[in-house]
Amino acid sequence: MVVLGGIGLDLGPRGIETRVFASDSDLSDFADAMVPARFLFCGMDSQAILLRVIENPANREAIRDMLSRGGVIWFDDRYGYGNRSIEAFMTSLGAAMPGQGVPSRTQQAVDVSPRAGSAHPLNQGQPAEGALGYQCWAKWPKRLEALFVETRRPERAAVLLAEPVQQRGAVIYSRTLDGWQPERHDTVRPFIDNVLRRAFGPAPAPGITHPVSDPYRRRAPEANTAHLAGADRMHWEVSDAPHRRIFLVSESVGLARDEAYVEVEWRLPNITDGDIVRAVTAGGVELHAQRVAKDRFAFTIPLRPYDDQLVGLYVGGRAAPDVRSVGDLALAETPLGWEMRNDYFAALLAPDRPHLWRLRPFSGTSANILQSWGRPSRWMGNGTDFSVADKRRGKPTGGRADLVVDGPVRKTLRYETKFAEHDLTCDVTIVRGGRALFFRTTSGTPHELQVETGWSPGGSMADDALWYEAVDGLKQLPMSIDPASDYTLDQHAKETWYAIADNAAREVAGGFRERDAEGRFVVRLYAHHVHGQLAIEDLSLGPDGVTGGWVAARGGPDAVRRAYLEWRHPPVVTVGPVHRREQAPAPSPPVLGRDFLRMHGTFRRFAPKNVGAGFDGWGAAAVAGVRELGGNVVSVGDHLDPSLWPALFEEAARLGVAVCLKGHHRRLERQSSLRNVPTDLVFASHLEMDLPRYRLLVVPSGRVISDASVRRITDWVRGGGSVIVEGEALLTPGLAKLCGVEVEDGAVRRSVVIKGSGDLLGGVTVSTSVAAVPMRARTARVIGADGGTPLATVREAGKGRAVALALLEVGHDLLRPLVAGLGGSLPARVEGEASGDIRLSVHTDGRQSAIGVFNEHVNATRDVTVTLGAVAPIGERLATNVSTGAHEIVSDRIDVRLRPRDWNFILLDPVASPGPAKVSDPVRADAYAPVNGMTFLRGAAQRENADRSRRSDGISDGIVVSVFRSARNHRKPCDYGAEAMLRRLDRQERAAASWVDDVRTETLEGVDVLVIPNMADDPTNLGDDWQQDVRAFVERGGGVLLVHHSAGHPSLGAAPFPEIGTLGTFVPVRGMRIVAHHPVVSAASVGKAFATRRNNPAFIALIERTRLIEGAVFDSGFPDYMPIAPGAAGTVIARSVETSGAGGDPTLVAGAVGRGRVVLAGLSLGARCVTRDGKVVTSEGLSDEEAAILVNAVFWLGE
């Protein structure tokens, strides 16, 4: 704001900077001062100053420019009107000035008020009385609009407005007395607030800002409806239910939900109250479900972030559901009223008392909590009360509550009461797993309602704070007993929730709701030394009512915000098909190339040591668990008693899940012999349905093959198939007969030298130590032996062949030639010396194919030639290179260059397919990463996501970031925090992040910033001279962030940047404090990267989330830090907090080296360490403050 003369009001608390020009001021820089200005204030004695200002053409142009940008000129009541030069200038702007005003008859100030009938936004909220005016205008130019008039003589104007001026600006001529002086400001405060808001935007929200960053903001709330494509093949779970409908439930905003409440509509004829309602997932897990209305049903389901779950809703039948008990939900009527509770809170509804609802935070299921509620003293500690009143007519008279919905998922009470002129109905709902008590308030007559929320905290009120959410983040306000603690949230709140937290007791209460019928969220909060805190909500009730909820919880304001977010962003439900029982599909085996099934999921809780409770229950749970994880294979130990296997196979067959031995599954997944061969895992029921489509069947070592399976395998081999039977599977008489051998029980491990012969193993020699069953050839031909001991045989059986391998563990040197000889030609193969480093995966739908190629070598670049076989399309193909977008016509070979740990896709289409269409919509790694045989692409998919995000935004100057990862395969990770940092940078706009496996010069070519996480152990792929490589990278102009150990711990060698800092020994302190204003914490570099978008308030809020102010304190996720002794070129940015004599050391230091920059972090960014059940558990994760440091550091390093 530029001020001529003077202004009495301090605008600093509003965030408005003022530049004052007095009568003796130098006006040479007036035009420069107007460049950022949005307001020109002409106060007392400013006429002479303004006359000097407009003498300069540059100053006149600066005033025009400000108005064209939406600025405001205010002429105050003490301004002296009547100068012709100034009047002429204002007329040239399009805002002709009024003349001198007319004094009142008494020569005194008069009452003024907003003009009756004026709906101008500047008058909104201004009281009708209290303001004074002096020498109002009896006449004025026609273009001016009267906003204020004399109360007794409304033909006289006190405030005149010209709008628009210079297309977007406004000019105000005022006679309101002393409105800009502190002593009389309150009389016209709403009007002046509106004028300032028009010029500068909304006033800054009060309170200490805590930036927030939500993962749910990354995606639009939409479901992946591809999951419904196979919904018709879901197993029919409820045998006596005549109807089923499939629903796809999608968690689309990134929130993990323990029990998400889902309500769906399904109109069914002839349904009765006696009909059972059951909800079952695709994996066979029974959910809590109920009917809540005639055509509405509800269930709860646990959802992971961005999860998609198919749920079958069954209606009809009389079978009682067998639901695993999850959570607690109870409701009972007592002399005090209705008592309600779940796992998160307990509530009391007393409709005949002034306080209607009482909530207490609750954890556990102890019965004495409900029994002790009868004592009023239970409510004297932390708790929250709710009551309602008509804004004009006071408290309600009487009331009653009735139970209208009762079930295992949801319970609803309907509260009805009467006011003087209308009735009020409020439905109060508690749901299983719900974090809030939900309400819906309706009335037959529109009216104003007042809701009071009282929070009685325990302990000192100095520990209490009000929290709400503004545009720039969470706001924290102290709740003291002085008048300044009265806050109104309507104009500041971005999200419609608030919380009052007791920081000492770590308990919180609050509420949320939708905006009322007039679009308002009016909440007034104040503190009282007796009653505690009180929130008064003013609601305008329309015909649709208002919905929302209340929360009382353990913890801080995040508990209220979490409940609000779950309410604001419910799961997305996509309605699928309706099935009848007679149309139930039979289980069918998964088919490679048709179903694109995922590889098996890990379900560690069902380890073999847990089998003692009964294998049947274990097997069913293991199968269901793997299915829930999206897998299709259960991998079990080789040593289990064979008599237990049928139960597991039966359960697996019912759900369409395959079962295999751990050893064989591990070989299928890891060994190069089957790496580039399309491979499926089948189980017993598949043998009846799907064997004809396979060329080769491998029966792993084990004693679990049934007689029916043996007969089916024998018939299939005689019809032209080939089988390899390994180890103890030959103890099955039917399989030994098929292979033409005799075997004895009792495998013996010994060292052997196997020499092969014949067309299958000719020229093969293998030396190994292996266990083998004693085997003799009867009608089979020996093709591999150790001296005179046969270990491999082959027998012609009808049109097919059967190979017997006495070995319990078959290495790839034997299996590879057998697969090649028996399986026929491969769809694609890689040949040459580098073939051992290349993973190849082929997927086809019969018309087109995707060839995935991956170089496993950590150092060497490979030139790969892929030879194509009988893979669709046949003949000439259009090959599209996904990485480069190039396409060419090929027939039988594709050449690809792959850098270390690099991948690529080649999409093969018929030649008639248009090339450009494929280039603009390429095959994506993330779409194929979960597909059978292509799980190795998960890391590549993360990198592709970052690259694609960068390309989709049209950004050419983004920062390329490489995060180093260790190649060591420890049970405990030795690169703590790497995953968390890559995930955070992966979703950062203008940053493309990917893994890197070494730090050599050629590897870091094109990289802007290198991040090396906390290396708790020496990684083998970092290299002995890594310090020299990293230093050379920085001196060339790169940026590097070194975390914890990597910043210079002796276990990794000498400190790479001693001029920036060197490390000391561990200090067990978590607390950190920001001690300097530096771009690594201030978000200055982030702001520069988005300079063209800094005028966007929403985007500014995103930048603010990464800003940490000097003095801010936070806890590191790791229990210790490495103190840094800063060097001559190092700037200390953060220090540890002194605790019990320890701490106070520098933990974040930055500086320049050569042409580049370095950040040393003694705290372990990205690593979280907690103690659970006496054990230390380390996981990946960044706190908000750590994420801010990471993002700020990357943008500063990449400048």
C-alpha cells in the first residue's frame, strides 16, 4: 500500500506492507513504489502531495497501471476536495470527483449507514448503525454509486464508489469519520475489510502455520474399472443366496482405512426382512454387512491406499453369516440416555437434557467404561458436549430419540425436538470403524440454527490450542482466556473442520460439516476459565439440511483431520453386474496371455511354524491371504506331511489359486533356465481343464501327486505332451511307470559329475553336490549319468516323451537344454555371451505382443539382439521402441542397447497398425510391472512415472535426480531411507527421480542431483573410489545430498567434502531445530523453479508446505544422528535439540564446491525407527519436515 500523508491503522498484522510519502518526502521513486502496490491511500493533508505526484507523467502512468491491475484508490474523510488539477486527472481516469461536502445543520458528525437496498459486496457484513460521517454530499457525478448515506437523510451520500476504473480498478470517496483510526475503526471494520480484500485478497489466516502435504491430492477420485472385467468369474461364496451383485470399491485418494464404510443401492423385488445380507471379497473374506433401508445396503471393508477391491453382495437365503470379528460396535438405552461406542470413541445421547451428545475418546474394549458412565465425575475430565439452539428462539423444548437403523455395520438414532416456530430432526449415526459420530440435521422450515460444542480439557489451559485448515496449511492458535482468543473461521477456513487439542494429555475434540444453505462455515470459538473451550456454529438450514460429524480422540489435531478426510473422500463405488445362482461360473484356471495374472504375493504370517493349530485352517487362511494380496500362487515348504496337502489343494481350487513347492517356485522365478520362457504355475484342477495348451509340464520333487492327476498326465503325454519328473515325485508309481524307471526311497546327497548324451543332453557336463533318489532304467534310455549311475532318462510314450531326473534339486545347466529340447521353439530368445545378464519376458494377446528386456548387470552396457520366433503377429511386424518412440518394420530380430540395470519394451503390432498412434500412447512399464514374469520392472516403473509426469507437464528444465541404492542383499537394509526419498521425489513436479547403482562418471552423465542415503553397511556397488567420483561430479556442476553415514563416516572411507563438514560419532537424540534462513529450508529455490505460478494462491500453498521457518522444531524418524563439524565453506542450517546434556550439534550443513553444491545431513532422512513389543523395527518414511528438507535441498542443489 502506498500512503500519501498518513494513516493511523497498523496494517502489519494483515500482512500488508505500507510505503508512506509525507509532505517533505522525495517523490523520485514514487513510480517504483507503485509497481507492486495494490492500494493508494490519500489521507489527511495529502492534497499537496498528490498534486506534486501527478505533475510527473511516469507517476500518472503508474497510478493507471495499478488500477488496471485491480487496485484501489481511497480518498479519506480528511482529504481536502476542490483542486481542479486533481479533479481533471481523476476525470481522465474515469472516476470524476465529487465536490465539497455539505456540513450538517449542527456542524457535528452524523450517523451514517449502508444504503438501503444496496447489495454491493463491499457492504457485506457492515452493521446498520454505529458509523459516523461528516460533511456528506448532497449531489455527485452520475457515474458514482452511493454505498453509505446519512441515516436520517438518505439523500445525502457518505461513501461514493467508482467501479470499474481503468477496466479493473476502483476509486472510493469517503466521508466516514476516522474509519482508518484505531479508536473508531471497529465502526466500519467490515466495510474496510471488504475493501482490503478486494485489493489484496483474503487477509492472512491467524495462527502459527504448519504446512501439510497430502498424498490424496495426487490423483482424481476415480476407480480402475478394469477389475470388473473378470468379475463374472468370481467364485459364488453363499451357496443358498439366489442373487449376487458385484461392486468395485476403490480407495482413490491415498488413505489407509481400517474399516471403510460403504453404502450402495440395489433394487431387488420381493426382498423381506428375514433375508440374509452378506458381503464377500473376491478372495473369500466375509465382511460385516446389513440392510439399512429398503433398497440400500452397507458393509465395511479394510482398504489400502489406492486399493481396488471386488465385493460380491449376496441377498437372500437363510444361512447365518460367519463373519470374522473385527472392531467393536455397541448401542444401549440407559437411564442417562442412549450410550454408543466403537473402537475410537464413546458417546452419550441425552435428549431430555440441555447437553444432547457427549463424546469421550476411547481405546480398548474394557466393559467398565460403559458401567462407570453413571457417575457425573466421569465427564469432568477430557470430554466434549454438544447442544443445539434456535438462533432467535433459544433452547428447544423437550425431545426424544428413537433407534431407526440397527445392525452390525451402522446404528442410527433419530432425535426430534421442537422450537417455538419449527421442528428439528437430527439423525445421529455411529458406524463400525468410524472415527466420528455423524449427523444429519433437517427441518421443515428454513431457519438459523446454533450448535454449541463444549470441550472441557484437563490440566492447564495453557496447553490447549485451536486448530483449523487455511489455504497455506494447518493453523494453530492458543486458547487462552483473554478476549483475543475469540476467533471466527468463516473467512479463513479452506477446509470445513476445526479441532481443540489438549497438548498435555494428547487428546482432542472437534467437528466438521458441509457448508450450510448459504455456503458458509461460520464457527466462533472462545475460551472460558470455568467452562473450557466453546465452539458456536451458526447454521442456515435449507430443505436439504446439513451433514457432518463430531470427533473426540486420543492424539492431536490429525485425528480430527483424518476423520474429516475419510468423510470428505469416501471410497468410490462402481456398480458391476447382477448374477443369479444358476448362472454362477465354474472355477477356471489362469491362462498366461489371457488373464495377465500377477505373480504370487508374500503372506509371511502363515509360516510353517504356525501349522500346529491345524493345517486346514492354516491352508484356507494362506490361500485367502494370497488372493487378497492380488496373487495367484501359494508357495509352501517342501517338508510338510503329504497327508495334509489335499486340504490345501481343495481350498486353492475353490478360489482359483495355484499351489507349488517353495524350492520349485524359487527356481521358476530366479534361475536363468526358465527366465526367458513363458511359464505358468498350475495345480491339480488345471490338469483336467487346461493341459492341452501347454507343451511341457515340470513335476517338481514331492510326494503329493494323486492317482487322478497321474492318469491325466499320462493321457496328456501319450497325446503329444512332454513331462519332466524330478526327484521324489518318481516315488509315485504311476509317474515312475510313465518314465520307464524304478526308484527307491532314501535320497542321498553326494558329489557327482553328470555327463549328458543324446539329442537332449548331448555335450552337457555338470559337476555339483546334490541329493538324488536311487534310480534304475527299465524301458527308458539313459541320457545323463555319473559314471555308471543313471541320473537322467527319457522314454517315448505314445506321441510324447517323459524325462526322469533323479535329482531333488535340478540346476539350470540341466534344465535349460531339456526345456529347449522338449518345449519346442521359443517365442523369443537372446543369444551370445551377454545372454546370462538379460531377462526377457514375452506377453501376447494373440494379435500383438510386448517384449520386455532387462539388463541385470550393474556395470556393463549390453548390445542385445532378440531373435523372434512364433510370436504374434507372424511375419513382418511393426516394432515400437517404448523408450525412444522409434518404430521400424522387422521380421525376425530386434537390436536394443541397454545400460546397466536398464530396461526397455518393444511392442510388436501388425504392419497395418498406424505407427504414430503407438508412439503417442506407448506401452507403460507400470502397467506391466505386476504381470506374471515381469515383477522385475517395478523399479523401472517408478522411474518411468517420474519421467512421464515431467513430460506431461511440458517441462524441459526439470531436475534429473538419481538415488543410489545398495546391491547387497542383507536381511536388514543397508540403504535406510532410499525407498522413502525416491517415492517422495517420484511425485514431485519438475523432478524426475530414478535409481542408480554406481556413481561413476559415465553413469551420472545427464544427472543434476545425486542422493546417497544412510549406508549402514559398505555397499559392494559403491566402489572404493566413490568419494573421488562424487567430488568430480560436484566440481563439474552437479549437486549431491549425503545422508547420515554417507556424509563421511569412517566405515565408508574418508569424508568426501571436508571443507563443508566432517562427521563425529552417533548421538542418541531425535529433536532437531532450524537455526538459519537458507534455501534448503526456506523453499526459496522451489519458488524460483515455479516463478510463473507464484501468483496462484493454491500453488503458493503447495510451495509453503516445504517451508520451514527459523526456530522450527521437529523430531527425526531415526533414533540418532551424526554430528557434523562444519568446514570453512559450510553453513549450518539445523542443529539437534539439547536433551539431558546431549545434543546441540550441527546436523544439516550446506555449501559450494567448485561449480556445484553439497548438502550434508547428519539426520537419517527417510528412515523411521520404532520399538514394538521390545523389538526395534525400521521402516521407510519421511515426516513432513524431512520431506521439506529433501525437496528444498534437491531444488537448491539443482539450480
